[in-house]
Amino acid sequence: MLLGYARTSTTDQLTGLDAQRRELLAAGCDARLYVEQVSSVADHRPQLARLLDHLRPGDVVVVTKLDRLARSMADLLVIVAKIEAAGASLRILAMSLDTGTATGKLMLNVLGSVAEFERDMMLERQRAGIAKAKADGKYRGRAPTAMRKADEAVTLLRSGVKPAEVARRLEMARSSLYRVLDEKGLKISREVGVAVDAGGA
């Protein structure tokens, strides 16, 4: 069975969605068509999840373009793995790619290899840049999450919010909160309970 999947990023892209529907119906996806209007970077794409759950051996997932299905090559490979695990295949109309054929599988593997190569090259350039920055004394590294929230934590504490509540609001461990304050030369006064002091106890 041919199962079509159409997606647009926002609800105002009705023209694009209608065009995808027409292409999928013309390709023979008249029995099952899954349609949704959600960003590809969203954590949950309910119609895509539903489609993948309903796959049976011999089914073919059909999309008009690659970017309608996956947010990246890595995402595509994960989706294809799920499709193949169900005994189904993927067809991308704009690319004439069908993983049910030997040529289609080869094309997908080439795309995956190119994506992996590009990622390795990017990481290599990143490592070279960091090494140069370190050699020039300009590299500080990424600030820990707790340190990025230090100023906000201090503001909350000085406004009278208890340490446990500050940690909860900023989604950090209380130990991280105290460590951040210590690194900034601050502490929580035992007498007042929440006042942040720069001096002694």
C-alpha cells in the first residue's frame, strides 16, 4: 500500500499543502494520506509517528520532497531505519528515490556518506579553530548552564526567594546554585536566609 505524507511548517501554508496532496494523490496515495502542519524541528510530529506505527511489510511511504519528511540527513536515516524495520520502503518523488530498489538504497547510502563527511569536516574545522584560539589565549570554552544563570539566581535571592525555590525555577541542582555563588565570591547569609553577601558571614 502507498502511504503519503505531506507537511508544511505553519498553518498558513495551505497552498503548499494542497500542492503536496495533489502530487501524492497523482502518485497513487489515495488510500492513506497523512497530513500535518508543524515545523520539521518540532519534537513531535504526530501524523508522521502515526504513519510509522501503521506500516506493514510491503508498504511504501511516499513524500514529495526530502525536506517534507526529515529535518536533517541524520533524521532521515533514523526514519528510514524505522520504515525498513517494518518491511516497508520510502519513495521521494522529487528525487526519484525509492529505497525499495537497489539504486534507491545506493543513493540513500551516498547521501548519508556525504552528510557524515560534511559533519566530520565541520568538526575538524571546529577543533582547529579551538586549538588556534587556545594558542592565542582567546578560548574560554562554553559557559556551564548554571553559570549562565548566575545573575538571574542572584536577583531572585536578593528579592527574597528561598534557595530551594531559586534552584527549582532555574532548573538547576541546589549544589550547582551554591557552587555558582561561591565562584562569583558570593554566599547566602545564614542570618537572613536568602540575602546574598559578598563579604564575610
